[in-house]
Amino acid sequence: MMYARYGADDRVERPLRLIRRAVALGRDLRWPATGALVAAVVATVARLAGPLVVRTGVDEGIRVADPGVVTRASILYLALLVVQYGTSRAAMYAVTLVGERYLRRLRVVVYRHLMGLDLGFFGRTKSGVLVSRMTSDMEALTTFADEGAISVLTSVLTVLGVGVGLFVTDPGLAWLVMALLPLLVAASLVFRRYADRAYRQVREQIGLVLGALQEGISGVRVVQAYTQEPGQQERFGRVNERYYEANLQAARAISTYFPAVDLLRTVGTAIVLFVGGGRVLDGTLTFGSLIAFLLYLNWFFEPIVQLSNVYNLAQGALAALSKLFGLLDRTPAVVEAADPRPLPEPVRGELVFDGVTFGYDPDVPVVRGLDLRVAPGSRVAVVGETGAGKSTLAKLAVRFYDPQEGRVLLDGIDLRDIGFVSLRRHVALVPQEGFLFDGSLRYNIAYARPEMSDEEVWEVCRTLGIDDWVRSLPERLDTDVRERGGRLSSGERQLVSLARALAADPALIVLDEATSNLDPESEAQVERALGVLLEGRTAIVIAHRLRTAERADRVVVMDAGRVVEDGTFAELVAAGGAFTHLRSVWEQAESVWGDGGGGSSGR
Amino acid sequence: MTTRRLGDASVRRGLRLIFRMLFRYRREAVASVLFALGWMVMTVAGPFLQKVVIDRAIVGERRDLLAPLVGAVLAVGAGRALGIAGRRYFAFRVSYRAETDLRNRIFEHIQRLTFSYHDRTATGELMARASSDLSQVRLIYAMLPITVANVVMFGVVGGLLVALDPVLGAVALAAIPALLGLAVVYARVVLETSFEVQERLADMATVVQEGVGGIRVTKAFGREMAEVARVEAVADGIFAKTMQLIGKRAAYVPVFELIPSAAAVAVLWIGGLRVIGGAMTLGDFVAFSQYMVILVFPLRITGFFFAELPRAAAAASRVVELLRTAPDIVDAPDAGPMPPGNGEVRFCHVGFSYPDGPPVLEDVDLRIPAGSAVAVVGSTGSGKTTLAYLVPRFYDPSRGQVLIDGVDVRRIRLDDLRSAVAVVFEEPFLFSATIRDNIAFGAPDAGDDQVRLAARLAQAHDFIVELPDGYDTVVGERGLSLSGGQRQRIALARAMIRDPRVLILDDATSSVDAVTEAEIRDALRTVMAGRTTIIIAHRVSTLALAEKVVLIDEGRVLATGTHRELLASVPRYREVLAEVSPGEEVAP
Ligand SMILES: Nc1ncnc2c1ncn2[C@@H]1O[C@H](COP(=O)(O)OP(=O)(O)OP(=O)(O)O)[C@@H](O)[C@H]1O
Ligand SMILES: Nc1ncnc2c1ncn2[C@@H]1O[C@H](COP(=O)(O)OP(=O)(O)OP(=O)(O)O)[C@@H](O)[C@H]1O
Ligand SMILES: [Mg+2]
Ligand SMILES: [Mg+2]
């Protein structure tokens, strides 16, 4: 139970529909499932036949002093045990086989669906929640399959079988015992009410605990830098304590219910002893029947207790199922067209924004009525204040999101009509929030095209000017960059991200502040490399640096979600608008000889 | 993966931890065991009473004894129910208490472990310690009381059985060692495989975490199917290992149920013949059968307990390993408060290398006068961040010393040191909390005014008030619902509110546009007055904030001086700033 259950856990609606749906997903597993069922039934019958054999042995063997019957009964019992062993073993194996096959499928189906969801969804959902869908929710199902499914089956069978056995042995006594059932049902219902609430609490609290834990670990550096360890511990302690309280609440329910059931069993035994014993004395009941009855009685209550035990597992499994299907029911906001078109080769890389309006929250547009044409093979720099919507534009250009109004066109085709494979093949984005996978440098660089040879990977490194650096690493391309690239400096991480994008060999590349952490020297080198690599390709470069704007064929100035200026560097400088101001700030900022104080460049 | 046995030193340490926690909650533990023993006595007394009912009242035809004896059965049953209630409740208390406490301790410890530990330890790994490993350990606490009672019960019932009939008793008792022996064999057979299953499950968490964390990259390159294939591979692994495990389990587990039944057969056969032969009463026979039934469940539980114990001990040993990992940066015994002063920072011949890498800093010698601002410049990977991290002791230098106001930072209490030194990290990490909480993170007692002031200084106030909930807006995980520049400014505000003696800005405005940066710079001039500031930056504009520039190259301070001095006299400086000669910069 790695991440246990995470996030809010609503009451499960319509469990029957859920179950039907779950069953539908595993329809082809019905034969092994039937096998498991048959084996379990046989095993239970074999087990239940035991006391009957004992009764025969006692009544027809021991009481009438016939050793032959005793021996035969014993051998029969032994034979039943062998059958029981074989069928139990088969049932266990088959149930797990069915369950694990099913789960394997479910894991892949759910994850495939997850990967197909849009980034808006990922932005709204905590990663821990998604991890728990794929781990603890699946494990709740495993646990139920392994410990619950068979248990439910055998318990139900046992209760039924024992019920029949009781009536066959002596209907009068059987009715008396059955009179206890309403009490048992009532107790179980009360228990159910408390346990439901308690377990829901438990599931909710464990989610909070794990969430706090995860953030406490991933944010540990900030915590230490700001000496907030005590505060964090206290906060975590509180969440943890609430989880304890929730567990204790559940424990109280359990510690009341199980003794109550046990007491009922004793009452049953007492009734059987008193009434049955009296009847044996009266001669209306055989002694063997009484003994068989007592044996059966144990078996009657045991499975009911078992069922209550399993109830919690079943509840957890249902909650997990409803969350998993909830995830599967989510339709991605960005979907591939029904009849996707491939981009006509060769891809020229002409990108057009046509009256695009978009907001992460549709009511709050971040990009408003954006018109922009990026000529094939050109390099466009996008500049503007932070929060102006530059990254948003970048995300729209690669169809991370679909605009609420307007269209984005690549080579004249609406992005929404282009097949995903074709689109991703020809368009690459280096997101502002770089991310490296925990793995080797090679894995990260060749991420888009794993079939790349080592030579090709080195070639990319060479062009980007990082081959010397890679060679200086202890294990070169095999160096493990660790979680999120933690083994590297921030600039090195950006270089690797760039290498990854260039290795993808796209026709249109969008660089969202992909060099913001680089020193000017490395940046210049990257720029040169891009000049070579991007020859004939379209590039959108977002950056806060003057040089980027200077080197671009065109500069686009964004403000509050709009393009406010658009033209070549020289044009914009001449225009005397927002860009002119920006440039003067830049000049001050970047003019190396200006010592930060002066205006334009000069000695 | 190494096989762990109960004899291993680390596993023994795990067991010791389990017992230490048990000792801490001994009151509840003892209560639970006492209730369990009570339950056990009543459980054993039950069949004995039944035997009396049958022998005395029914076979002995004493109808008058029937009612009182059955009454006794009921009384014993009530006692038994009470025993179960107490046993369960207190066992739960111990187990959850122990789990909760251990989790707190793990969290506390994780918070104390230093950067170098977290550098090499994956998040998922630590999560596993505090979740699945602890569940494993908890199970033992939950089962311990009943196991104690069960073991005692085996003795008592064994004695009873032997007293009832020595021959049959011996036969029935054979089930006990057989079961326990089987449990041990079983544990050995399945342990390794069940570890492997556990590992595969942990892999799943790691792979999914990575896949979700890197979703932007995955989407950008259309590699979703490759990620699915990764999950598929892990899912296949889980499937294969689980089937391997169930192959073994299915062979053994039914035997646990069968051994008691086999004993029942023996009782029927041998006992039946002995009753016929007159060596035993019918009541004895019934009691025998009943005892066999009683023993079934305890025998199974005990077998299960011993099968789980090694796993729990292994889990506990992993927890111990974590708890025993001493943080490599702690207060020296003679550590004192911050020395008086205005924050003069000195690096004296400092050398540093990460555990698995070449030296990053070779011999850094540098003095930053109190209250002054120094910019650190160097190419990517030259060790600027590393150098900055030595001041608040995120790492300790391998050679040389770092001094603040003349005192080695290792002689200053960590809390005091870090309260006096505020770092703005190059990659801002925001918590998924409100913006206010994020800004006030380092000063939880700060009032709204202070939060706003800090936000204003960082040029963040304006955009914050435009957000739907203003300062109460909850930012998404890692702050990803904000733009890059917005995140950085929140992180900046977080440092401002600390009012530190030494302020370290590690590329803190890299994602901020030039205009906003100019505003931040103006604000910083005020903020920096009277404090020592170390600015790591690549932009000349930011360098302008500093009176002096330090050029780091190949692990050394290559040059110090004003920006103009370095430009004029240090070719390497011009290279790092990508400046060939003035005037060329405007050329396309
Ligand atoms: N995932 C998101 N959910 C909600 N709002 C968002 C999200 N990402 C960005 N925003 C908001 O949209 C606006 C534009 O953000 P965007 O990231 O496009 O800015 P930007 O121009 O790239 O800024 P910067 O230069 O700081 O990176 C900002 O106000 C930001 O808070
Ligand atoms: N946790 C770590 N473990 C091992 N090596 C590391 C670790 N962090 C950084 N390094 C290595 O140490 C060197 C210096 O890294 P550092 O982060 O100090 O560079 P930097 O000067 O800040 O670079 P940047 O300008 O890119 O941020 C780099 O080569 C980097 O690969
Ligand atoms: Mg951005
Ligand atoms: Mg750095």
C-alpha cells in the first residue's frame, strides 16, 4: 500500500452499476473465473461434509460400538481433505490469475487513458492523487481479489451449506438458531453504518497524510533554508494525529461488533445445549445430531464474522473502482480528430494564430483575440512582461490546450485536424519548467527518438557544444541525472532539455525561456548551434533578453494576452512604441559597457 | 536485492525497534495481552463446560443440572466477548499509536537530513518508509497480543488434551509443531518473492510519479505511448511475480487449514476406537473435537504471525536504517549564536566536491565586506550555486572554512545561521498553499502588512491582487498555475520577509522580464542597504546591483573587481559575458 488512498473519497454511487461495468471489462476472463468458482464450491462442499461424516462415525460407529464404521468414516474424511486441498489450491491460484490478469489490464487501460488527458487536467490534479490511482487503488482491488473474493464466496456458500446442514440435522433446533439471525443482522447494520463513516474518514485522512509527506519531502530544501522544520513537523504531526483518531474510530466499531457477534454465537450454543440436551434426554434427538449441531454452529458464525471482515475490503475496492472509472470517464479536453490528417510532407512550418482567445479558466481569458503569422523557416522572438501570456501562446502552438475561440494553423491545417503522431513528430516545445527524467543522460536526450544511436546523441551534444562537458562526467552518457535532474546545475539541465528538443529534429520548435539560466557565453553558443540546427526550420523563441530579439527575423511584443507590436527589430525600434521602451531598458540592462548606469552602449 | 533473514544484524535492529516502541506503549500492550489471556481462558473453558454439560447432564441424565450448567456456558461466553473487545481495542491502540509515532519520527528525521542525503534519495523511497513499511510493522503490533495468548493457549489446551487422554492428546498436539514448522518453511519460501512483488509495486509508484511529473515533456514529444509501455512493463513484472508468489502460496496456505482437520480425523479415528474400547468417555471425545476446532483459528493466526514477522522486521530495519542515518550537518557541541556584526562573509581556501563527482570548488578565497553586495559570475556548472550553498551550511566544505563576521559557520547554531541567511533558490519551489502562506513561509507570524510589503518589494503585489482570490489564491502543485516570472517573484518576497543579515539571490530573476526586473532592482537597492548580498546572475543589469563582481572559474576565484575593471582587464570575464568587443552587440 504505497500511496494508500488519496484525496476525497465520496460515497460510492450505485455500486451495482459499478460492479457490472467492472465485470464487463473482464468478460474474456470468464472461463478461468468459472474454474475458480467451481473449485471453490467443491472445496467448500468438501469442508462442509466433514461434520456429517463425523456424525455418521459417532452415531453409527462409536455409539453402537462398530469400529469398522469409525475407520471407514475416518478414511472418507481423509479423502475429503485431499479433495479439499486440491480444490482450495486450484481455487486460490485461479482467483489470483483472474484478478491479476484483470488488474494488469486495468493498469494499462487507466494509464493509457491518463496519458491521453489534457494538460489542463494535469494542472488541476495533484500528482499524488494520480499516483494513488495507479497504486493504492489498484492494490485495494488486489487485496479484495486475493483475500476478499474467495472469502465472500466460501463464506456465503458455507452459511448456506451450514444452514442446510442445520435443517437436515434437526429442523426444530435449526429454527431456534435462526431466531438469532435478526439480531445478527441488526448488529451488522449498525456496524456497517459506523464502519462506513469511520473507514471513509480513514481513507480521507491517509490521503492528507501522504500529501503532506510528499510535499514535506519535495520541499525539504526550502523548509531547511527557512528553518521551518518545527512548523512543518507540527503541521505534519497534526495531520498524522487526525489519521490516528480516524483509525481509532474504526477500531472502536470493530472492537464492539466482533465481540457482539461472538456473544451471539455463545447464545446459540447455549440454546442448542439446553434445548437439544433436553431433547436428547427425552430421546427425540440423537446424540450424534447434537454434536454435529454444535460443530455446525461454529461454522455458521465464523463465515458471518468473515464477511464483516471482508466488508471493509469490499468497501475499499468499490471506492477504488468508482475513482478509477471516474478517471476513465474523464474525456480529454484535447482530443485527436475523428479523421486526423497527417501534415503534408515536407512540413514547411508555417504557424498561424487566427483570432485566438484562450483562458485556463474559460471565464478569465489569458490570450485575447490573438492574430499572428509565423512564416515558414523564420525565427520569431516573443517578448513581453511576465504573465503577459507568452508561455500560454507557446502551449497553444503545440496544442497543449485548444483555444476557446479562433484557430491555430500549421501549414494551413487547423492543429485540431492534425493527427497526434504527425503533430508531435514535427513540433517540439521546450517548456519553461524544464523536467528531466530520473535516468541516464542518453535516455533524456534521446527521449523523443529512443532509436537514436550513440553516435547521433554525441552529434547533438557536439553541435550544442556540450560534448566536452558530457565527456567530463564520470559516466558520460550513462550518468544518472537523478530525480528531476537534481544531479546537474540549473544551466546544465537547460542544456540537456535543449539537446532533447534538437534531437527530436522538428520542423517547428518553440523555446520557452529555454536558456534563461545559462551564462551569456553558453547562451551565445546555443544561439550559434540553433542557427545551424534550425536552418530552414521555424522557431518561436521566448526570452527576456535583448540578444534574442536582435537575432530574430521578427519580434512580437505581447501584453495582457494580446500582440501589441509586431515587426522586425529595426521596425519596432523605429516605431517608438512599447518595444522602444523595452529596448532602452534592455540596453541599460545588457549593455556590458554601460555599467548598468548609462544609457545606450558605448565606452 | 539481498535476502534478509531474521539473523541479519539490520533485521535484528528492526526487531529491536519494534520492541522499543512496544515498551513505550507497554500499558496498552499489557492491557491487550491481559484481555487476550482472559479471552483465551474463556475460550478454553467453553468446550470444557460443554463437556461437563454433555457428560454430567445429558449422558448422566441429570436434567436439573442442565439449566445451571448452560448458564455457566453463557457467563463464560460473555467473558469471552469482553476479552475479545479489550484485546482488539488495545491492540489497535498500540499498533496505530506506534505507527503514528514512527511516522512522526520519520518525518522529523527527513526534515533534518541534509541536502546531500536528499540528493541521492528518491522521494518515492522515503514515501515507502513512511507508508508501506510502517503498515507492515503495524501488523505485528496488532497481532502480538493474540499471538501471545495463542501460544499460552497451545500449552493449556495441550495440557488439557493430554490430561483428558494422553494418547489422543499426543496425536492432536502433533498438529501444533507441524503447523509452526510449516509456518517457518512457508515464510522462507515466499519471503523473497513477496519482497520482489513489493518492489515491483514500489516501481509502479515511481514510474507513474515520473510519468505524471514529466507529462509536459512527454506530451511535447508525443511520447505518451512510450510512457504507457513503461507502465506496461512494470505491470507485466507485477503480474509475473505475483503469479510466482501465488504458485507458492497456493501450495502452502491450504495446508494451514488442513493440518487441524487432519488432527480432527485422527481424533475421530483413534478417539472413536478408544471410546468403543472403553478407554475414553463420549464427553471426552466431544470435548476433544471441540478443542480441535478451537485450535484451528489460533493455529492459523500464529502461523501467519510467524510468516509475517520476518517481513515486518525487514520493513522495520529499513525504517531503522533511515532513522540511524545521521544528518551530516548538525550543530557543533560548542556552537553559539550568530556573532555580532553586519554580515561579513569570508571564504578561506574553500574546496568542495559532491560525493560522486570531481571537485567543484578547488580553492576559493574571497571576502565579502559587511553590508556590501557582490555578484558572482561564472559559466554554467562552474559552482556558483554550490558556493552559495556553503554559507547557510546546506553543505560543508571539504576543505577550508566559511566565516560570517569572523566566525566559522560550523560554530554557529544552524537555526540562528539560517535565520540570518536567506536564500532565493534558482528554481522557485512553491507549496500548494495560498500565496500568503507561501510568502509568509519563513515568517509564519508575519502580519498582512508585512506580507504585502514583501510582495511589493518583489514587484509581486500588482499581479497578486489581480488573481481571482488575491493573496488567498491557492497555487497548484509546485506553483505551476503561475507564470515563471510570477513564481520567482513570490520566492523573492518569501526571502524579503525574513529580513536577513545575508541575502543570497541565486539567479532569482532569470524568468523576469527586463522592465519588471528593473523595478525589482530599484526595490532591491533599498532592501540591500545594510545587508550583505550575494547575487548570482548572468545579466549585466543584475550585476549593476553589486559593488564588486567575482568571477568563478574552474573552482577558483579568477578575478574580483568592479564590473568595468574586469571587463577591461580579464579576457575570461568578457568571454563569460559573451562580449567580444563593444559595438558588435547590435549586429545581428
Ligand atoms: N496552468 C495555469 N492555470 C491557471 N492560470 C495560469 C496557468 N498558467 C499560467 N496562468 C496564468 O496565465 C497568465 C499568463 O501566464 P503565462 O505563463 O502565459 O505568462 P508568461 O508571459 O509566460 O510569463 P513569464 O514571463 O513570467 O513566464 C498568468 O497570469 C498566469 O498566472
Ligand atoms: N547534487 C549534486 N551532486 C553531484 N553533482 C552536482 C550536484 N549539484 C551540482 N553538481 C555539479 O556540480 C557542478 C557545479 O554545480 P552548480 O549548481 O554549483 O553550478 P552553477 O555554477 O550554479 O551553474 P548554473 O549557472 O548552471 O546554475 C556542476 O557540474 C554540477 O553538475
Ligand atoms: Mg512563461
Ligand atoms: Mg546555479
